[in-house]
Amino acid sequence: MKRTIFLTILLLNLAGLTFANPHNLLPRFPEIIIQQGMTEDYAADSLTAIATIQDNYAHTVVNTDLRNISRTKAFTSVKFRILYPKNLSSVKIKINGSDFNYTPERNTYNFWLNPNEAVNFHIEADVSVNYSINAVRKALKEEEKAKKNIKTTFAEDFAAYFNTEKYGKRFMTGNIVSKWGIFPLSIKKLEIAATTPPNMILVSENNEVWNQKSRVKQNHFYCNDSKSYNSAVFVPEKDKEDFLETQKILNSKKFIH
């Protein structure tokens, strides 16, 4: 029973209809996640995020100034979440201009901020945009079988789906600066830009906040709406309907046990 509930929750998190769901596994911008402190004590003066997608990777740049807007000195911890980096050498993080030696094990930074004091985070990373487009569907179909299979662990069951399925390309914006990866921070000034191959399109619950310019070999997307930026996913046009259908399946009531 517990295993079924765990699997269901994970699958719903993987690709909810709200594409900005922070717990899914879609490739996305590097994220700065506040782990300690009250959400209302912090705001981003500015956030610039740029992605250039080419072949199997996206070169990403994220720059933000995080400010303590409370009346008291605040201690906090932030986690740098970088999914699917090409390699560690492609990940470069600076904090107030100084290098931060990032590794998957060393991915947090603790600090104090005085009232109205800000800290600057600058991240560059090459991340893979490859994503298993059939894994979640297969996991759903196999869930009933997995309930009865006591010979393999959940991790083995689920990992197998991702290891055996073909890969497609996905890239989402996500909650780039947030509390716990769930609650987006208030952003005063936002600039997001994505350059994609000509066959990739934008799928979003808020298409109207994005501007698009198409050229022969590239599509360019821009957004400065700080309240709706996080719901965008870039996918090959041929995969759009399949992508949307998967969201519906994962959010259908029959999978909410």
C-alpha cells in the first residue's frame, strides 16, 4: 500500500498538468532553492535566465540578486539544483563574484543577510535536454504488476523504465528562484530568453506572456512576466500532442489513490 502511494505521488510529480511542478524530472534551468528562512523575507531584485538549446544540450546562464526584505538579520541556506549537467567542468557558480566549488555533494551555501542586504548568484551550466518520453507512460501501465512483484525494489523497477526507453528533447523554465523548489520568489525585474532549434516550440499554460521570433535555423522566445514565466516547456513540435496527453493521463482521477 505504501509503495503504491509513493509511486503514484512520484509519477504525479514527474509531469503534472502544472508544468512548473518542481519535483518532476524534466530538464530545466539551474535552480536556486531557499531551504531555510521565511519565504516572505526574501525577494529577487532581478532574475536573468538564458538558454541556448543545440543538439542534446542547453547552455544555460542564470543571474539573480537575492535580497533580505525583512527588518531583521536573517540566516538562510540555499541549494543549487542542476539536473543532468553535461559534466562538472561545465558548471560554474559565482557568489558575489567569487567562485563556488560546486559538486553534487557540495551543493548548498549558508549565509547571513542584514536587512536590505543582497547576495548575487551567477550560474552557468551545460545541461542535457534528453528525457525519456515513454518512461512515465510505461510506469503507469506497469504499476499494477509492480504491486505484486516482490522480487525487485521500487528503485529498480522505476529506473528500468528510464534505462530502456528512447529519449526525446524537453526543456522547461521551472521555478528558478524559490523556497523549497515549490514557492517562487517575488521578482522585481525578470528577463528570460530561450533560443531553440527551428523544430522546437513553446508549450505553456501562459503562452500569451511569451514573445517569439522565428528565423530559418532558430526560434527565439522572450518573457518578462515574473508571475507566469515558470510554466513553459520547450518540446519538438512533433511531440506536442503526446506531451500534453501524458500530462492528462498522469493527472486523471483514476491515478489518484
